[in-house]
Amino acid sequence: MKTSSVLLVCMLVVTCSVWTAQGRRIEVNIDDREQEDVETSVEAKKLPGVCWACQWVLKKVKKVIGPNATAESITSKLLPVCDKIGLLKSLCRKFVKSHLSVLVEELTTTDDVKTICINTGACKSKELMDQFFFSGDEDAQIIINKYV
């Protein structure tokens, strides 16, 4: 019996040592609401569908609201449009809720959908991409700018 207890303790120590050496850890999150409050602009950089979803939603809203829309009418149209987007519905709702004031303000301007999505951080601007890729000049040096 003593041998099995000593063996069990040794196995536990070795297992914990390997587990610690590999840097693994388990994080348990009991509160689901905390997970929903993730900043959407961070998600926008990680998930490829955010730019497309932003443009899709804003095109639909622009068609419905017309040129002389009020802030109230825009607000009332934004979230219901997310219900029609399918698999990106929850992502759309999070994005709209976290950027609601900016979206309402932008939709009252004459900016196009792509510009609004760039201003909210859902899409990357073409100018930023042009800094990474040069066209035409084969002898041009490649300069990589890192944006954090």
C-alpha cells in the first residue's frame, strides 16, 4: 500500500511538472455575460466576416431609411437588419451595439458604406494595404510598417 501511495505521488509530481513546463493552463469562466462583452473592434481584426457583414447591413439600412432619416429611425432599423444576416447574426448585433452612436452619425452623412465600415474599424482601408504592396516598379524596396 505504501508503494502505491508513493508511486501515485511521484506520478502526480511528474504530471504537474510536465504540465507546468509546457505552459498549459485551464481558465474557467463561470459568467457567460463577461464573455459577451468582448470589444468588437478587436474581433473585427480577427474575424474575416466583419467587414462584409458591416457593408451588408449598412447597404440594407441605407435602402430602408432614405436620404432624410432621423437618428431615431436609423437606430430602430439597425438591429432588426442583423436578424436577417444568418450565421453572422450575433457578431452583427455585438458590432452594432458597440458602435451604435458612430453608425447613426455616419449614416446621416453622405459617406458611402465602405467609408463608414472603415471609420468604425470593421474594414481596413485600401491606403493602409497600399503601403504594404507596391505595383509597377520592380526595383522598389519593400518597406513593412507595423501598426499596433
